[in-house]
Amino acid sequence: MNIAFVASDVISAESTDLSDTAAQHAHLYAVARELGRDHRVTIYTRLDSPDRRPKARLAHGVTVESLPAGPAEKLPEDGVMPYVSELGAQLGIRWNAERPDVIHAHSWAGGLAAIAGASGLGVPVTQTLPRLRPGRLDQADAARVRLARAMGRRADAVIAGSGDQESELIRLGVPRRSICVVPCGIDVERFRRHGPTASRGKRQRLLHIGGLSPDGGAHTAVRALEGISDAELLIAGGPPAEQLATDPDAHRLRLLSKEIGVDERVTILGQVPTAGVPKLMRSADVVLSLPHDATAGVVALEAMACGVPVIASAVGAHLDAVLDGVTGMLVAPDHPARTARLARELLSDPTRRAALGFAGADRVRSRYSFERISHELLRVYEETVEAR
């Protein structure tokens, strides 16, 4: 099968960014590699640097083509939107010359460009739509709601990352029959129970991974530490370590830590290289993932794969990934007291931690490996091709 992936500006698969967005881009690369073992995969993206080669081989069966559309520089998603027509025209030229069997579009701009490029070809288009921000919508968010509804109705299949996102898409008016739930996968060979461990002291260790802004969950983790005696909290995420001194979110976290008297037990690490994340997770007694929304829930999955119990906010993909009380614990966002109570229970019960760790690792290896996820996506592609 000849499969075309379309995205806008794609982050490197080895990015040090620990956000869900970066994880989904890494997921795109990893799934392409899995599919490339038996199929031909081309990832089309916008040329974002004059030094980037227009065409490069990523892996066996996988090619990345960077198409000229707008300035050859990195742009945010909204900055790509004015060049969607140009990108769509470039895709149309490629696909008219060599027609793919199926198209899988990622991101808002990538989806619009794919629809334009596929016009008149009769090729099925599948679409992974980004999650909309929870809470009150501003004008830009309202525009995205309309865009999501239109793109969802146009696509032959819409890939939702979780049951929660499936419900969101149905509320938007996307036909239920068009929606397929295929979660974000992780590298179960890199994230596993056995392997090198980061150094640590005698204190029990809590690790929070995610953004440093208030909706990233780190503030909740710091407040929870007030109710957990003699444990340390490591916070990974945000800008590189050398930029933490001038980062306003890191500054607010430090002030909060000092205000509640836990500053000596809180360490803000900043960005952590991808290769260092498994070692850091295996060094923790409990991993916290407490964002207000979890598009992919990758941090929780990676911690589970490492055999470390996780306390995760009961939102988004966490609701599917974490079986409450079996593979981890779920807690409502912004509930530091409840988070502290759950952490105290786990830290005082090594047998419970071990049981949760074993169950979590088994669940991730059986359900969330890139191999499993690529097979599920391939089944969606085959069904859309048959329907066409």
C-alpha cells in the first residue's frame, strides 16, 4: 500500500520537548517506520529551513518530502494557515503524478492541505484532528470548532486518540460512523521496567513531567508536596535548564515552593533529553502527570511501561490509558490534597506500588506498542480504501 502522511511543520523525532504535541509528532515518525516495513510511506511536510533537503529517506520504506509553501522557516500552526493553498497545490502536483492509496492528514493545516491536494483524485482521506482546548472558547477556538466539524465531515475516517476525544468529535457533529479510536503509541523497547536508572538520594522521589504553566499540572504537584513529608519532587519540562532562570513559569513555581515551605525538596530540571527520560522515570517511586487536558497521555503511558505507578489527572487520554486502582490512580485536576493522599498511600506501600507497576507495564506492552498501533491504523486505511 502507498500511504501518504501530511503534516505542517514536523518536529524532530528526537526533540527534547516533553509536550503531548511533540509526542504526537514522534508518534507519527514511529508509526511511519512500522508501516514502512511492509508498505511505502511518504511524509509530506512544509519546507521549514533552507538547509533542509527537499527529499530524505527516514527509514526502510519511509521518505520525508518537504514542500515549498511560505517562508522556509519554522512557523506555529496559525502561521502556516496562510500558506495552506500553496501547500495543497504542491501536494496535488505530487499526487497527480503518483497517486497514493490512502492519505492520513495530521494537524489543522495539514488536514486542509490534504483535502485540497486530494481534490478530484478519488483517494480516501483519513484525518487526525488536534484536541480543542477545554473550557471557555475564544474567537480563535470557535473558528477551530467550525473547522473541525467541516474537516471531520469531509474525511473518510477521523482518527480519535481516546474515547474522550471521540465524544468531543460527536458533539461537534462529526458522524459517529466515521470515527475510529486509535491511541498514541510509545516505544516499549526504550520505555521498559529494566534498564539504567538516574541517580537519587535517600528521599522517596516523586516525578512530574509536563509543561510548567498552571494548566500543565506542576503547580498542583508542588502544592501536593506540602502534604507529603520527607519526599522530593522533580519537575521535568519547560525550557532548557539554562533558560529556567528567566522563565516566568519556572519563577512562579519557585515562588510557590518557597511560599508553602517545600522549596528545599523541589528541583526544576527543565527539558530532559529524550534518551534520559526512561532513566529518570525508573528512578522515581511515583510519576505524576496532572495536566488540565491530556491529548495523548504519553507521560502516563511511558511511566507505566517503566513499571512505575502513576497518578494522573482524570482527563482526556488518561481516562483510557490508566485503569484506576489497577495500573495507576486517577485524580481530578487541581486537587492537590487528593493527590497528596494518593501519593502518601503509594509511598507507604511498596507492595501496592509493585503491583501497579507490573500491571501498568503489561497493559502498555499489549495495547500501546507502535507495532499494535500501526496495525490498527492499517486496518482503518484498508477499510476506507474498500469503501471507496
